[in-house]
Amino acid sequence: MLPVVALVGRPNVGKSTLFNRLTNTRDALVADYPGLTRDRQYGQATYDQKQFIVVDTGGITGDEEGIDAQMAQQSLMAIDEADVVVFMVDARAGLMPADQAISDHLRKLDKTVFVVANKVDGIDGDSESAEFYSLGLGTVYQIAAAHGRGVTQLLELSLAPL
Ligand code: GDP
Ligand code: MG
């Protein structure tokens, strides 16, 4: 069984962009509106001769009704089956109530979680991601999934325990 890395977070934080980069595909639809991915999507990735499965998820809005509830359910299942959770937040949008809700859930679990502030291209990453330390999930890693910045470091760290 290959190790499983799940990408979770609010819609629109860049999960599918990172999924495509890690899997070297365009399998996940990327758009600047939320809620495009309803189900979980699986892809295979390799880094430094290590193979792993990446799971893209629709996202958790923190306000789960109707289709959002299904999407959140899929995200919870992805978390459940993951060896490592990459919890993505949006450094440009800042800390949102849904980030807090997701974090509250993750903190209850015995999972390895990496908090990743995405979209740090063209902004002051250190100051824009500082507020995510209040989620209480440890170090906030900075990436720009669309450009690849920080992704190698994230892989080094997140795959190390696997
Ligand atoms: P998802 O809903 O979490 O899967 O987010 P997507 O991957 O669909 O991305 C949402 C939007 O954010 C799209 O318009 C992306 O092009 C944009 N985006 C993703 N990663 C980055 C990034 O590193 N920098 C910037 N500036 N935009 C990004
Ligand atoms: Mg998506």
C-alpha cells in the first residue's frame, strides 16, 4: 500500500492546483470559484523515488448544507484514510472561520498535519501567514502552488515520516 497524502481546506485555497503539480497532471479542475471538486480525486505522485497517493478534496466551508455537506463528508473521509494531511489555507484571503472549523476537527485526530499557507507569490509571506499560527497546529509552511515555490520543501517534510 502506498502512503496517502490528503489535501484538505476551504474551497478555493489551491488544493487542486497543488494536486495537479504533485501528480504532474491536469486531472483536477482549477477555477477561481469555490466548490468545483465535489468528490475526492486520487492521483499518483513520485518524489525522490518515493511513490505516494495524493487525494484532492472539494473542501470544507464550515457551513455545511446541501451539496456542501456532501463535499465536507468527502473531505472527512479523505482525512480519515490519509497518512498525512496537508491542510491548505489562503495567505491572501487570510484566516477564515472555516479554517478554524477544519483545524478544530484536525486537532482532535491523531494525524500528522502540515499547515500550508498557499498563494504567497507577490506578497509578504511571513506576515500574511503569521495569523495561521493561531490555528494551533504548529509550523505554517509557505507555498505558491501555482508556481511551485515551497513545494519541494513541503514534500521533503511531509513525506519524511512515511
Ligand atoms: P481549490 O478549490 O482549493 O481546489 O483551489 P484551486 O486549485 O481551484 O485554485 C483556486 C484559485 O486559486 C485558482 O484561480 C487558482 O489559479 C488560484 N491559485 C492556486 N494556487 C495559487 C498560487 O500559488 N498563487 C496564486 N496567486 N493563485 C493561486
Ligand atoms: Mg479543487
